[in-house]
Amino acid sequence: MVKGAFAEQVERAFENLRTALAAQDLTLRDVVQLRTYVVSHDFEMLGAITKTVAQHWGDKPPTQTLLGVARLASPDMLFEVEAVAAG
């Protein structure tokens, strides 16, 4: 986890996702659904998520649900991603 800037947390979460997928011989291309959890979300945060998703999937991202939440596991966490992959 990265403390601090939201955009940095988003990028680290997707890097962690890529690492977890690789451990199962999968890639981001195998992801069919994303669920993102955002603390106190706003349009700036949505822009950071959209930018990062586009960097990883281009114009063909997986289905995505964004859920606004009051808090996550740690007070410093502002973002969490959950993915479903089919290999």
C-alpha cells in the first residue's frame, strides 16, 4: 500500500493486481470484471481511475463497478480493486 496521493494508490493497486495475476499465469487481458472501492470519491478520483484503467486496457477495459465507501481496511487506504479473471 502507498500512503498519500490517490493516483499513486490507484497505480500501485493495479501493479499489485498484475503481480497476483502473474502468479496464476494470467495477465490483465484475462480480467473480465473489476470492482473498485473508493473512499469519499469525487470526479477527480474518477479521472485517476479512468486514466489508469485506460493505460492498462486501452479502449477495451473489462466491465467495471465503482463503489463509494466510508472507509477501507486502513485509514490511509483510499482505493481498493477487486478483479475477476478467466484464463
